[in-house]
Amino acid sequence: MSEGLGELYHTGLVVDDLDQAMNVLTNVAGLRWATPRVVSGTIRTSQGPLFRSSRFTYSVDGPHHVELIQHVDGTAWLTATGGRRVHHLGLWVDDLGAAMRSMETRGLPAEFHGLDAQGRPCSPSFHRHPESGFWFELIDSAARPGLMNWWAAGMKGGDSDDG
């Protein structure tokens, strides 16, 4: 096992509208939020010192948290090399068809999804919220044991075809 620099505790997402993002992630993933804070000050960027103001919050349930950062002034986050890179948040679901229908009623139709041998929808199913731009991947929880076996084998340095 390799040593990391520290313990992974959150995924940070830069958003255009913090309140909207909080509402979407509460509605879709059931996340609860700490009271948002504002931080302002000068930071050094690849273009030199820039003033930045950000409004941010974290989901309160863990062990892995989601951090939402609203760039208020548009400088620091827009000058970051490569821009926004996080693509989606994955959710385990017990009934993929019901979850896909629920996403549709929440305003997040399937952008694309897998098809089984009979042409029926199967995992993965990707949904995008049109205003916030958040992507969600629904994975049937029946796939969880295979993925966990694969992850466990990977931690041991072995190969696995499960998943």
C-alpha cells in the first residue's frame, strides 16, 4: 500500500450559483449543508496576485464531503489551469428504472445510459441538471459487490474481471 499525503475528505466543485447548487444536490443526493461563508483576499495565481472573493460551503454528512465554491469575482477560478474538471457525482440506486424516472421528474433527463442485451436501460445512466450543469451517474447497487471486489483486488495489486 502506498502512502498518500493525507486523507481524502472532499470533492470541490466550482459553481456559478451556490444556492441553486445546494438545492440541486439536496434534491438529488439528499445532502445537507453547513451555513455558507464568504472568504476574500489576495491570492497568487499563474498570472500574479489577484483579489478573489468566494462564497462556499461543505456538505455536513461524511465521511466524504462535497465542497461547493461560488466564484463571486470571477478571477481566481477562471485563471486556474484547465478550468473546471470534475465531471459527475456517482449515486448507488436500488432500482435503476425508478431512479431514472425520479431524475426525469426532477428535471434531469438521461443524457445517455447503458443498454442490456434486450435493449433495456441499464447502468450507467448519466443525468445533467440543465441550469447548474451538474452531472450525476446512477449505478445499480447490484453492481456494488463486483466493484468493491475490484477495488479490493486493486488495493492488493491484483487484477480482477469483476464489475
